[in-house]
Amino acid sequence: MKDKNLIDLRYDWNIVYFIRRGNVIKIGKTTLGSLRSRQKSLQTANSSNLSLLGIMLETKDTQEKDVHRMFHYLRKSGEWFEETVGLIEFIEYNAIEPPTEEELI
């Protein structure tokens, strides 16, 4: 994963997040400041344990819809995609570890 220490992280930045449930991964969008509450609401709606794999800062070149398009052939339902080696490698290469509250400005 990329080093989050190279970036000043702001609450209001849009992000793409990757959350695993079993053998599927949700590719969703929220803001940095809303990430934890979004994760909690998803967990409440799921009986399986969810794990946050990483986040990407959304830019004009990389948006949630672009990641969805890139992995369209893995779509299971809505924003949930089949976990594959290719998707995991994409996350490992492009995502950063989510920041703690103290790291946000």
C-alpha cells in the first residue's frame, strides 16, 4: 500500500473504500470524515464480519465509477465484487491504509 504519511488528509475529501465480506469486496464512496460511520452502518446490516482493506483518494482521474467499470466483470450485486487476485493486487498497489481520527486535518 502507498504511504499515507505523504498526504495531508482532510475530513471532506471524497474517497473510494474497499471492504471485504467473505469472498466479496464492496467498492464504495464516502468522505474521509464519514468513513468510520459508513463502516459501522455496513457492519450493522451484515451478519458476517467486514474488514476495511484500504481507501483511495478520489480524483478527477480516479473515481468510484472508474473502479467499478474496471472490475465490471466481477460484479456480484450492486457495489459488491468477487474477490480475485487481480482485484486484491489493485487494492494493494493503489490504496492506502485508512487514517486515524488524529491524522485528519
